[in-house]
Amino acid sequence: MAPRRKKCLIFDADDTLWENNIYFEAAIEEFLDLTADLIGPTSTVAPHREAVLDILREIEIESIPRCGYGSCHFVNSLRETFRHLYTGTDGIEYLRGIDGIEERLINHPMVLMPDVAPTLEALRRSYRLLVFTKGDQEEQAGKVERSGLKHYFDEVEITREKHIDAYHELVERHILDRDCTIMIGNSPRSDILPALDAGLWAVFVPHTHTWDFEHEAERLRLVMKVEPHPRLLVAQSLSEIPSLLARVFPH
């Protein structure tokens, strides 16, 4: 077997390297505005906006295990939510509006997190760098290309789900040493907890707009925040990571 390579950093992508969930939040606001005349006290399904969000959330919880993540799947959930709201016979204008939401969501600009490029430049001198992201293969690969960050990474891995088995498989596939492999991300559910469970280190970088579904899964596991762990580190921004890791893994 080839020798295990030391000191590897595994980066989440969405809402860790670049903004992502803000565009989904904007899409939801557009949808609520589009369907505003279907929401109100006279509706038995959606008497208020929060009821629409509840419907959308339930649809996503049910559909994600079958269909996976990604913009197109999310917009299909919006269409299904609309079908719950609309009782008429011709909803073509609403559906055209949803098509417009989809186009804007898929083609949103890539906004990098502050200091991401110089941070990656500094880290790659001492660490092997990987991207480990979940979602639609084509969509996530396109984001990596559009970000202009691909050249910083040795490998880009796109998976359907980021659970403990996915991390074990990643470690074995790339012959990584768990004692000096660190997962960096914003999601306790997808990045931090399964990485720790797989025996890796983890750096939690909180993000204000972490996806609501991630928090829902946390509630299901009775974990509302990242729990203390001997291999858990916390950074408030990517720019803190080089100095943080230097204290834990001195050269």
C-alpha cells in the first residue's frame, strides 16, 4: 500500500468557500411574492407566509433522500409547493414566474468568502487541499470552475450525501491519515459531526445563513450546536485558519 500522505485539509464548498444559501433564501422570497395572492386568511392551506415555508420544508425533507440536492431539485420543490397552494385550472403565469426564479438561481454570481484566495495560497504550501462537497455533480463542478479556486486543490470530490460512510470512503480513497486530516466547513450536520465521528479533526466556520434543512436535521438528532470535542476547532473566518492550525500542527 502506498504511504499515507500527511496533513490534509478537506474544504466544504457552499457557504464555506463561497456564498450559496443567500441565493436560495432570495429565491424563496421571490416565490412568496409571486404567490402572495394565494396566501392569506381565506386560504385553508396557507393562511400566512410561515405556513408556505412549512409546506416547502416538508416537501424538501421528503424529496431530498430521493432526488438529492441542487438548484433544480429545489425549484421542483417550489413547483410542488405551488401545487399545494393553487386551486385554479390555469397557473401558467405562476409557473413561468417559477421558471424565472430557477434561471436566476442557477446563474447567480459567484461571491467568494473574504480572504479565501490568499488563505488557500498560504495553506497549500504546507497541506494537501481537497474539496468535498455534496449536491448535483454538474452543478457543483460548475461552481468550482466558476469560482476560480480549482487550481488550489489537489482533488475535487462531489458526493450525494456527506455522512460518516462518505468520510470513511474519502479517507481510504485518498490514503489519508486521520490524525492529521482536517475537515473545514460551516455545517455541523454535513461537515463537522460526521468528520469527527469518522476520526478526523474538524474546523467549524460558522455562517449566518446556514441552510434551514441543516438545522432541522440537528433538531432531529437533538444537536442544536456543535458539541465540545478534543478534535474540534472553531474559526470565525477562513483567514483565522492558518494561524489556528499552526498552533495545533506545528511544523
